[in-house]
Amino acid sequence: MKSIKKARNLSGKKVMVRVDFNVPIHKGKILDDTRILAAIPTLEYLREKGAKIILISHLGRPEGKKKKSLSLEPIAKHLAQLMGRKILFVPFLTGNVVESSIKKLKEGQILLLENTRFSKHEQGERKDELAGELASYADIFVQDCFGVVHRDDASVTGIPKHLVSYMGFLLEREIKILEGVMQNPKEPFVLVLGGAKSETKMPIIKNLYTKVDKILIGGVLFNTYLKAMGYSIGDSLFDAKMVDEAKKTAKKRKIFFPVDVVVGKEDGSGYRLVDIKKNPHKICGKGESIFDIGPMTVYTFSAKIKSAKTLVWNGAMGYFECSPYSFGTLSIARLIASCSRGKAYGIIGGGETIESMVQVHMLEYMDFISTGGGAMLEFLSGKNLPGIEALEKNI
């Protein structure tokens, strides 16, 4: 794959950049601009080289329908504030207005098109048709959306079939850092996994097991392991499809589980601490669920986290959005942040994981914040990502 730095004579060229501006918005206000900020180095480079820049991105899941709440117009305004320059916006993805607006672009100007997922063809059967139309507006394509390289969308995998394509700086850095973790991590390497989706975490355990020194488990992933080990877990969420897979790895020596958990009701009422060793068969009964790891688990996990030279964390330890169940996740966030930027190289990814760091005001202490939750997980699982494969096939 070629870096955008390898491109020659960008001056006057129409460069289409697939960015990931899928950010949380409420009433037109950007709640977290991490992904927007991450795209700016590539945009500034292209602007300095005199390119005419066309940006495309998705936002949310409009399912092929126009929804005002998912328009990219507020993002254009926010990007303009961040870059200190005018960002043009067209409320269309294709058509005559788009064509005429692109023709009027001057060197160094930036134009943002409307939400790619407003088109039913972005993820539909006629993806190639949409990709061809988008490609016709540009001379060069830059892939800079790590957050969606695991998607086979028209704007991700289709455009490289039509245009000479390059990696942007964001994508290039994501790949370099995550490949480094997979191939040559500094030891000890501690992997912390939680969250709600066991099916995205189990493949990572399998793929990275020989590279890691310790794997710390929490969240719904832990509930799935408990179910696999024969525990009664009441109404706790678990992944029934992954129970058999969990049985295969439950006794592996590098995997460490919580020693105590907090159980209760979803609204935070009736919560109590359960020592797992003292309750070898039943964690909780009907009407109760596991919602957090306990203080003794935080204590035992902390020693392992502090020993690390490489730290990778994806997935909350529990239902931290509810205050009685926030202690575990926020404690792990503080620990990982305090061990990063010096003692260990700390990497986090995933919306909940990043949000927990924001809550403890320690996001800035992380060495690397991946812009892709699902993409990061699939990359670390060793899967081939369609968006990256499309670039590799591009000559």
C-alpha cells in the first residue's frame, strides 16, 4: 500500500478522501471530535500541496434515507472551526450540484459531500455503480477511515477499483502501530478485554495468545466464560453462541478472571458484592445480573497492569454508565492511563473504552487511541479487512 506522501504533483489534482466523521452529535452539536481531529493532518498536507479536496464520510445508520439529524452539515462547520478556514458543504452525494461545486473548487479548498449512507447503494447491491460515480469526480483517492475498513461499502472498497489510491496519515499510523503490537510488542504485554460482544473478542485471544503475557477479562465476555464454567449467573448478559469457544480457553494459564463482581438490578438498585471463590456455583439468581468487577479484582488486575510494557484495552469492565457499577471500569481506566506515556505503551480502542477515559479526564495520557473499535478488533484478530485489501490490490 502506498502512503499519500508517495503521490507526486498533487497541485490542482482533485483528491477524494474517505474520512471517518461518524461522531456523536446531539442537536447539531459535536459531542466528541476525536475522529475529526485525527483526519486533519492528512487534510492539511493535501491543502499545502495545492490539491482540491473532496471529503466523503458516513454518519450513523440512516439505511439509505435522508435524515436531517444525520446530515454532515454540522461537521463541516465544526471542521471549519478546527482548521480555521472555510469548509464548503454540498447537501448531496452525487448529481449536477456536486459536479458543478467540484468544478469550482480552487487549489487548497475543501468540500464535504453529504452522508454516504443517505444513498441506498452505499451498502446495497449497486455498490459498484455508486463507487464509479464518486470516482468520476476525482483524480486520486485517499483512504483515511480506519474505523470502517472492515466494511465492504461502496466508498470504502469500491472507489479504489477506479482510481489510483493511497493511505492517509491516520490509516497509515493505525496499521503501523497495531501491526507492531501483533508482531513485536514490548514485553510484558498485557491485553485487557471486556465489553458486550464476545464474538469480537474471542478471536483476538486466539490470535494473540502466543504474543501476550497476560489477558485480563471483564464485562459480558467474563459472563460468557462463567456460563462456560457452569456458573449460574441469573439474568446476566452472555453470548450463548460463544460458550463452547469459551470452554476451550477458560483454563489457559495466561487468562485471568475477576475474583469478585458486583451484582444487582439494571437501575442500580439492590447491588451487592459477590466473592466468586465463596460462591463456586451460583453468582446470582433470577432478577439479578452481573454489572461490574469488584474491588479485589481491581487490586489483582492492577499488579498485572503495572507490570506491563505494552498495554492494549478494548471493552468496558461493566455497566459503567450506571454509577453503582462504574467503579471497575473507571478504576481500570485510571490504572492504564497512569501506566502509559513512559512505563508502558498504552493503546485503547472502542467507544465505551474511550468514553471511560474521558470520564476520568485521562484520555490525553494514552500513547495511542484507535479511531476504530470494530476495525481494531478485527485487525488484531488477524482478519483480512476489505478496505485494506482494496488498497493492496490497487496499483
